[in-house]
Amino acid sequence: MRIGVMSDTHNHRANVARIVELLNAARVERVIHTGDITQPGTLELLARLDAPLWGVFGNNDEGEREGLSDTAARLGIRLADPPLELRWAGRHIVVVHDPRALDALPAPELALHGHTHRRRIERSHGGLVFNPGECAGHLAGHNAVGIVDLRTLAVEILPF
């Protein structure tokens, strides 16, 4: 199973539209957002994904939490407080926004985070910690989303 991973979209609608195009073209089976969506309208754009979407709230989502929750529920998007634990394709996956939250958790096979706007692909003890990095346009030339193959934990970066 191949999953798409994005983070820190910060309501940058042009980037979100491009992310939807990239992940739909890649034919991922599921998508994860690691937080800082910031506005319910972003979820409306993400609803155009061909794959179902899961996500966690980030620190910049607090002011719009009710609107994000209501919109997510209406669109069938699963949005939760971190840590979000999933078991897909036999893999234990943990999704947080702030990577410091991982320190208090047992090491999963796949840990996904955002918050830093910096790409992280770190392997240890058979597991993977991954942040696709910048999605909001704050760091020019560094926009990217990622794909993780849950069978192998191989990572593919899709720059845009």
C-alpha cells in the first residue's frame, strides 16, 4: 500500500490544489495530513483527493478547530488529536504534528510528523520517521509531499 503524506499546508490553496493533482496522479491508496491545515476551506480542496484522508490537528489549527472538525465530518475526512495511531498493511503508524511528541511514545514502524517545515527521512531499528517538509510556500523552492510504500517503507518525494 502506498500512502501520500503532507504537512503544514497553512491554507495555501494554490499549493493544496497542486498537492491534490500530484497525489491523485500517483494513485496513492490513502493520504495523511500531519497538521496545520488552518482553514476549513482547505479541507474542501482536499476532498478532491481520490484517496481517503486522515489527519491530525496542528498548533495553528486551534483557532479554527470547530470549523475544521465540522467540515471534516461533513466530508468524511478523519481528523483527530495527535497522536493518531493507525494499523495499515500490517504496519503500526503514529501521526503527530510536533515531532517532540514522538519522544513520549513507543517507537512505531512509521512515525509521521510536520511542524518544522523541513524534510526528515530518518531510519533506525527497522522503522522510519518521516516529514515531507514544506507545503505552504514559506520556503521558496522546497515545496514537496511524500509517498511511503508501507510494504518496504521506501519514500518518494514529489516536489512542486
